[in-house]
Amino acid sequence: MKLNFISEFQPKLIDSLKTYTKEKFMADLMAGIIVGIVALPLAIAFGIASGVSPEKGIYTAIIAGFIISAFGGSSVQIGGPTGAFIVIVYGIVEQFGVQGLALATVLAGIMLVLMGVLKLGTVIKFIPYPIVVGFTSGIALTIFSTQIKDFFGLTTPKLPGGFFEKWAVYFQNFSSVNLWATIVGVLSVVIIVVTPKIWKKVPGSLIAIIVMTVVVYLLREFGGIVGIETIGDRFSINSSLPEVQSIGINLASVRMLFPSAFTIAILGAIESLLSAAVADGVIGKKHNSNMELVAQGVANIIVPFFGGIPATGAIARTMTNINNGGRTPIAGIIHSVVLLLILLFLGGLTKHIPMACLAGVLVIVAYNMSEWRTFRSLSKQSKATLAVLLTTFGLTVVFDLTIAIQVGLLLAVFSFIKRMNETTNVSLTTDQLDLSKEIESHSGNLEDEVLYLPRGIEVYEIDGPFFFGVANKFDEKMREIGDDPNVRIIRMRKVPFIDSTGLNNLETLCKSNKKEKIQIILSGVRPDICDKLQKSNILQLVGEENICANIHLAVKRAVIVNEEMIENKKRKLKSL
């Protein structure tokens, strides 16, 4: 058991090192350097957009990136701050401050570790796709709306948190648009869009930041144009290593931040596992989803103590890693080292990056996140799909991601129950059973292919799981389509599992039938379900002799019981 547990929660790094070669190292080295350079502007942009200082985004990319690569369940996953967290992180900082964000991130990390240990990694993947698209599209629109001020260089009062209120402020103050900032923002977007068509290896965001930073620096120093705001104008950048910080934890704060922490955990789990799954399809390998969640959790527990923000697997950086030859977690570790060196030796240069350029980068991030083609395609499907899609999208935009995640998960649960309820059928047979196409038939013996049911015997068959969503349906169906028999045979050969509600309803059914002098016979009960029946009162109510291995034995038993009950009724009538 112990060895099995260790093998299930073994980082991919250990497997990779067993067959590691110099050739693999050189490929990982090149990929790691490129990803590290690419991650720098994104880490800065995500940090600023989240409402914290730029270096905290870099701290997150360094520390979380290292932990996720070293201990994760994917060979090529690159971790760090991502655009998906911008909305929720900004909201937490606005409401609870940086200390509140730190506590929420630690709590989310603990939740992620528990998800991994409890092996919920595979469950997370089954969240309905319309809900995921609704989240991401809503987040994309919200991110876009937060970048309008910097993109156009607007002079506005402090922006409100609400989506519509924010746009109202933009329209009221659009006359303050800065032409130079707008030009920088537009050119940044153009460079990002055009670069992949010319040079696919290096992302356009990096080229845009380098080019526009140089241009703006020259304009400010030699052109006398000072109206273009840069990172250094708004933030004091710390290029040194982060100091360990304390995080105040008390029960009141935990209760207050628990919903936000839950949102971070669920969003992080969804994004990281989707990223890992996409990477699997490209490299032809399979990730360990539970180990990936554990690594994500550990990263989010540690990062806040160094001033970082929530982190998860980043699909854009992961794909950059793959496209540049990275195939083992060593590439992710190298990417963290490169970021650390850049911070220590070139961190001071980041103050010259124009805010309008970063806004342009995030506008493209928002566009890529929007999945508008997928959104449009899903909206043309069923009305139920459209309702789920629009609900999660609307809640994300109009309210906040915490409410959207909670309602979205509820929708996922109800959607699952509805689908399961629709797949479980209850049928009734009263005259004869045709077993010619069933496994329980006796091939070659035509007399056994059809079982004739005497009057007073009903056969019900449950086809599908007998869980809380179906238990009441079975009871209602039996009362609706059933007669007043002496014996009811319940075929359970197609019941893969039964939960506590199903057991309770079955027990209640047996009790009510016993009062009505109707004998219940169970047929084809699977061994694991039989074990559950033994732990309930059902065996005592039914009697072990009325638990039959197959329908042939069940019908024979039913005939005997039916005849006995008919005889008893005749005796009673004679006695009267």
C-alpha cells in the first residue's frame, strides 16, 4: 500500500532524470531560457493588473514556477501567475488588502493539496465545457475592461469595481485620452499580432515590450515627450530577493476569505489540468493530475510568504516551452532561474516599460482567452447549453468570479444529475420475459428463452445507477405503472452502483410492500451492491432466500411464493 501511494504521488522530475541525457539537457536549456524571457513581461503585466507591484508577479513566476516544475505531475507544465486570476486577485486586494490576498492564497493552496491527495484530479476534468468557456470568456471581457484606462492613457478618478460602473467612468472621461499612449498601445497590439507571422519562435509580447520601451525612452529623453506613463512612474520596483513575510491567520479571517480561496483553488485546478491535458496531446505523454494538484497547492502555500500572488499552470508559456524543445521539468526549473537572474541584474530596466504597452499585451491576452469562436459554436447548441454558458458568462462579468464559480459548479452538479437521471430507466413486465437477447438467457434451450409470468407477478428492471437522483423516480414509476401483485421482482443486473439514498428508498419500498402483503425478490444483484445491502435492513425485510443470482431463479422463487400467497388467500376466504 505504501509503495503504491509513493508511485501514485511521484513527481515527473524523478521519472525524467532516470533517462536524462546531455541532448535532453541542451534542449531543456534552450527552451528554459526562452520561456524565462517570455514569462518576464507577462509576470509584470499580471502582477500590475492584479493590483500589486510588478516585482510580486516576478516573485510568483520564479518560486511557483520552480515548485510546479520540480514537484508537478506534468513533464512540460510551466507555472506562474496567469490572466485568469487577475479578476479575483484584484477584487480580493481591493476588499481585503494584500494580507487578505496572502491568506486566501494559502487557504487555496491547502485546498489544492487536499484535492490531489483525495484523488479529485480526474473529477475536476469533468466540469462541463460550457461552464469553463463561460468562465474564461467572462474573465477575458473583464480583463479587457480593466485595460482601457492605460491603453488610452485616460485621466480618471479611482475606477469602481463593477463592470458597468467602470465603463461609465471611461465614457465620462474619454475626452482625457492621451494620443501618445494610444499610439503606443495600438502599435504594441500590431507588433504582437504580426510577429508570429514573421518569427514564430519568439512571442510578439516580448518584441512589443522591447521595441516600445526603447521608443518611449528615446521620446522621453530626446523628444521631450513626457506624457507617456511607464511602470517607474507608478511603482517603486524592488530588484532584490524577496523577504519572508508573516501571514496573520485567525478564524474570523478564514471564514471571511474562504469563498475567495475556494474560487482560487477551483479556478487554478481547472486551468492547470486543462493546460496539462493540452500539453499531453502535443507531446504524446500523460500527466498525473493528482500530483499536479499537489504541486500547485504547495506552490500556492509557499508563494504568499514571499509576497507572491496565486499561481497555476500557464498554457501559453507551457506551449512556448514545448515548441522550443522542452520535454522534461528541467526546462521549467531553468525558466525560474533565468527569471531570477533577470530580476537581480536587469530588474531596474523594467521601470522604463510603458503602461500602454502592458495594456496592449493584456488586451491580446484577453482576446486569446475569450474563445469567442467556441462561445459562438456552443451558443448554437441546445437551449440548456446556451443557458449554462450565458449564466456563467453573465455572473462572471456582472458580479464576480466567486459567485460565478459557485453557481457554475451547482449548474454542473444539476446537469450531471439530470443526465444520470435520464440514463436510468425503469421498465415493467407482467406477462412474459423474452431473454433471447440477454446474457442471462440459456442459449440453445428455447424453452428458457421465454419466461412466462403467472398472474400476480411483476418484474421491474432498473437500468442504470440507483443514486439519489433516481431513487424517487423509481418509487414514482412503480406506483404509476404497477398493479397490485403478490410478488415484485426487481432486476438489478444493470445497476452499477447504489448510494445511501438509493438504499434508503429501497428499504422504504420493501417496508411499504411488506405492509401491503407484497413480497419483494431481488435478482442479479452485483457483489459490491450485495455487500451494501447486508449492512442495511433490506436483507432482513426481504429474506436471504429472496436474493437470487439470476432471473431464472428469481422467477422460480416468485412462482412458489405467488402460489403460496394465492393458497393463503383461498384459505382465508373459506374460513370467512
